[in-house]
Amino acid sequence: MEKMVNVYFFGKKYSVPADLTIMTAMEYAGYTLKRGCGCRHGFCGACATIYRIKGKNELKTGLACQTQVEEGMYVASIPYFPTDKRTYDIDE
Ligand code: FES
């Protein structure tokens, strides 16, 4: 049987397979990722995430597409990161 862990997305508890990343665990839990999701390979930085483990004070950061879920993980995403998205041509 697949090992499951309890994680918290935006304050709500979910039981997800232990071998998922934060991003795939959110999709497993039913979220449709419209923001904070880009390349899915650790390059773009769009999925910057902060989290902490239940019972520990340390606040950790990571990429949701690269960070594996852990038991008791509380997750929040960082909105609008990276913030400097060019919308004009550099030569103008
Ligand atoms: S989606 Fe691009 S770094 Fe995670």
C-alpha cells in the first residue's frame, strides 16, 4: 500500500502519497494550478513556496515542483514571484 502523509494547503488538511512534490500533491488534492506554476522542472521560479513542519518553528522555502511533501507540512505559496516580468520589447 502506498505511504500517505498529512499536509495542509491554505489551512486545510489533506492525506496525499508521500512520494509527490508539493505541486503534484496540490493537484492530487483537487487544486487546479492557475498561478504559481510554470516550467515544472525547477527553472522558472514561479512556484516559490513557504512551508513549515508541524511542531517546528523554522520557516522553510522551496520550489513546489521540486520539494517532496513531508508529514505535517503546512504550505503557502508566495504570490507574484518573480515580480519583474517584462511586457515590452527591450530594443524600444
Ligand atoms: S514551476 Fe518552474 S520552478 Fe517550479
